Amino acid sequence: MTNLTTNTSERAEPGTLVWVGPTQHPEFCDAFQFCRTNAAQLAVRRDHEQLVARPAGFVKRIVFVREDRSPLSVNCFQQLADRYRDAEFLALTSSLCDGEARTGSPWPGIKHLRFSRWNEFFPHWIEPCGYLQPVTKPAKSVLFLADRLETAEPYLDAASSMGIRISWKRTYVPLTDRNVDLLIWDESIAKPTSIALWRRRLQANDQTSLAAVCARHIWLTTSPRASDISDAVRGGITNIFCKPATWYSLFQWKQS
């Protein structure tokens, strides 16, 4: 049985998080900013060869940024695996890597994560590097927007099992759908769109404030582009999660 007790000495001495690759690329900059803000120790390297030439100490996590499908040389990977035996490796992939699983993984043995999924995975993954999970609270009431009941049903069942009041609709009417903690926009009725159209979706008119209508808006989608994510957030969406997202991520958020 796995021992879930956290060693206090490990808490006192967090490990190093290593980021290998670009930090300003539009598909990765949000994830990098999160790491820079929350990791106790962050080491940045330009590429794998630089990480071999300039080793970091007490490494617990290594993020390899993959801008395209270029493979990692077997020799380079072996050097890193030998040098960082206590570290977990993760390949954070760009949209240019979509679909490569059908042709075989070019980096065997390394977990792959699409860039748009970082916000659900990173918070717990970098805990050994000093990140402390925030105190969260569950939603009390949820409105799930989807094209049909069959799409919404798994989410309705999950929320109900957590004691959360949830309902499903095809259409959102801000002036009447009030007193909702959380509104989830499924991609079946919320396709990627412009900032202006997101705002029009979320608000009845210019005089209706988002906060007065709903506390949080989540967009549940599959493989958004970086521009899709940016437009949704600037249009009023609180957070974006990619399917399949955990129930915990959807129905709980940081205490204010």
C-alpha cells in the first residue's frame, strides 16, 4: 500500500524544477509563468544539450518543451536519465505535435501533455518543487450548457454525487439564469470565437455585470489553440479545461 504521509523534511527542502525550451512561445508562456511564480527553485535551459552541459542540482521535475515533432536523441536521453535518476520527466507538446501518437511516440518513456492541459496537471505535479495547493471550496450550484442531455449526463451525475446542485440547459439566458456559482460551457454549444462574441455569450447587455450573473465561467473543450484560449479568457471565461477533465478541477476552485 502506498504511504500517503508527507515527510516534513521533504517539505522543508523542495526540489528543483527544470524548464527546458522556450519561455515566451505563446503556447507555453502561461505554463512557464506558473512555474516561475510557484516553484521554489526553477532552472531554465535552452535545450537538452545545455542541460547536459550545465546540470542543475536536487532536481525533482523536468519539463521538456516540444515545439515540433523533432525526436530526442537516444544518447542525449540516456545521459539525462542517468544524471537525474530521482526526477520525473514530462514533455509539454505544442499543437504541431497533435496526432503523433498514431505514428508512435518519438520520446518513449516520457509522459506527454498537450500545452492546453497544463493548468489541470501542473499544480499537483510540481508539489515536490515547493508548490502548496491552495485551499479550495466546492461550487454550490452549477449550470451545465451542452447540446443534449447525453453530453451533460456524466457531469450531472458527478456533481450530484458531490452534493452540488446542478442543472442542464441548451441556451444561457443571463437575465434569468442567476444565482449560479459556476457555469460550464461545453464545446458542443460553445465553439471557439472572438473576444467580442464571448462577451456577448456571457452577458445579456452592456449594463449586466458578469459577476452579478455568475461567479465563474468554465469552457470545457478538447484541443484549443493558444489564440482560442486567449480570446476566451479576455472575453470573460474564468478558466479553460480540456476533456477529459477531473471532477475536482471542474467543481472546486481556490478560496478567495
